[in-house]
Amino acid sequence: METVKLGAVLLAFVMFLAGGWLVNRRSTGWGPSTLQAFGLVLLVPTILVLAVTQALSKEILATLLGGVAGYIFGRSGGDPGR
């Protein structure tokens, strides 16, 4: 089980670094979309680590993942100015 926890933490760290690199690579600067993407890059690995370490109950993790999924898919089709 410790190997799984270590793997989850390493994966979260790689996701964090890759997200930071992608945000930094954009030449448009820090716009609203960039800030939202950076927030997701921070939030999703954190939820992953909390899920693997069983720090929170299953119900709370399901709520967090549902909120992230609703946020991602809620923005996908709509007013581009939002």
C-alpha cells in the first residue's frame, strides 16, 4: 500500500510540474482561462492524493470529483466570455 501512496504523490507532483510548464509556455500571459487551468492542475492531484491516502471519506471525495467534473463540463459549451 505504501508503494501506491508514493506513486500517487509522485504522479501528483508530475501533474503539478507539467501543468505549471504548460501555463508558463503560453505567450498570452495570465488570463482567466489560464488561472482556471492552473487551479485545476492544483486541485486534481490534491484530490488524487487524498483519495489514495484515504484521508477523507468516499462521500467527500465523490463530491469533490463531481464538483470538478461539473466545472469542467459546465464550461465546455456555452458563452466563451464566461
